[in-house]
Amino acid sequence: MTFSELPARRGAGGGVPAPATRPAGPAGGTTVRAALDDRAARLVAAARELANETGSAAFTVAQVARRAGLSLKSFYRCFRGKDDLLLALLRDDSGLGAQILRDRAARSDDPLAAVVDALFEMATDPASTGYAGILVREHRRLSEIDPIGLDHALAPLTDVLAELIGTEDARRDAHTMLGVLVAGIHDVLSGRVTDAPGHARYLHRFCTRGLTGGS
């Protein structure tokens, strides 16, 4: 599986956007819940389209609702606001990305290096332009205003790293490593670094030395 296959995977049910993050109407019936989930999925898909077009989160809630063919009222029944929507998009695409990372790791003699390389490929693949743009440009801001929500959104990626790291404090180490890699991807997207594969290899060596105590 490659990053270019993500749209097909979504269409086949490979990704499931997060449902409303707060109760959005009277409690009860599965019909209401299903309708809200469908609207949430349409809004996440619309946000993804807009993000891919701009390479960032430079769009408004109104634009997302319009693209999804829904009203603003429907939007706010599904999400508390734009940040809530961005986290849902990150959750959805992180889950799909994690599938790819595991596939790459399983086919490599150096699984952790393969995962780092694959993450950097994500930054430049046209199929994930919007995801990468939101991840690197909104990461710090979202980590400040909703750190728990961001951790949950990126948990699929952190899980993959934690499984491969296998240290005593693997979750914490994986969280730190992901932050380093996101910063590195930002350097590539901003043009500060032009050799993306070389930068990926450098950060892999840097993180490995840290995890092994420099050995």
C-alpha cells in the first residue's frame, strides 16, 4: 500500500472519521446517530479536499459546510468548531497512515528506519498534501490548546513507533520521537531542508542514539 492509495482506502471504508465530539441533539435513536456520523464524514471529507487544495488549514468553517453541502447548523451539531474538525481529520488520516507504516515496517530489515522514511514520504505525496500541511503547521498550536485531543488524533502513529521502539517507556519515547519527526517534516515543507530522504535518515540516527543512550 502507498500513500497514493489513501483515497481508495477511504472509499472502501478504510478510514472512519470521528463522530461528533459532544452530544449534538436529543439522546437516543441510532438513526439520529447514524445521520450525524454521515454528516461528520462528509464534513471531514470536505475539509480534506480543501486542505489538499491549499496545503494547509487556510479555510473557514463556512467553506467546509458549503463544500459538504450542509448548513452551518449541521456543522455545529457535529463539531464544536474548526479545531475539532481538524483533529477529526488528523485522527482519520493517522489511522490510515498507520496501516501503511506497519506494512512498510513488516517488509523491512530495519523497521524503524522504514517508518521514518515513510513518514517523510507522506509530507511530499500529493495524496496527503492536506494532512501533512495540517500536521506540521497546526501541531504546535493544537498541542497547546487541546493536547489530549491531539494525542488521541495522532495515537495511531504513536502506537506504531512505540511498538517498534520497545523501550521501557515506549509510549513516552514514541511521543517525543514523533514530535522530532514532525519538526523535521516542517523543515522540509518550509524549504529549510531540501534533501528529505537525507533528513529522514539523519533524524532516524539522531533518535536511535537517544533511545540507545548513544550506543
